Amino acid sequence: MPEFAIIGGGASGIFCAIKLLDFFGKKANITIYEKSSPLKTLLPTGNGRCNLAYNEYDNKTLAGFYPRGEKFLYSVFSRYGLKETLFDFEKLGIKTYVQPDNRIFPVENSAAFV
């Protein structure tokens, strides 16, 4: 059985664990090391409503919002972009909506729900 150690229980660490479970199912041993409460840093995002993403499907345009990492992020977004992100949230039971300023939030408007 493969074993994984994830350092940090923030959004990235928890998401990594979810993706490992998707891939390995119950055939993996996953340990998350977090010094405080998992996902604690998620609670204040979006003024407590949890801004999940930005509504931009064009990967080059999205990467262009990050001039220092544009080239690297284009590569990342081309493998895992907004479509995949929203699909994964939907799979977790998190329905979303888009605000007029293109920010994407959970329908519940609650970081605690996420």
C-alpha cells in the first residue's frame, strides 16, 4: 500500500489528499501533518464566503494576471484549468455561482461549508 505524507492542512494539502484518494481509493495511506486546525486559512477567504476561482477559461489570459509566474502558470493551467477546478468542486458537492466581477463563490456563500 503506498504511503503519503502531506505537510500542511491548508487548501492545497487537503486538495492533494482528495486527488490522491481519487487516484488510489482506499489503497493508500495518507497522513496530513498540520500544526493547527486543517483548512483554518480557508475561513477568512472572500470575507468568509470563500472565493474559489476566477471565471476565465482561457489559460493564457488567466496566466497573464500573474506576470512573475505567467510562463509557469500557463503550463499548470493547461493541465488543470477552471473547467477541471469547477468539476472537482461539483464532485465534492459544492455548487458555485459567478459574480459580475467574475469571482466564483460557493452557492452557500460560506467558507465553513467548503
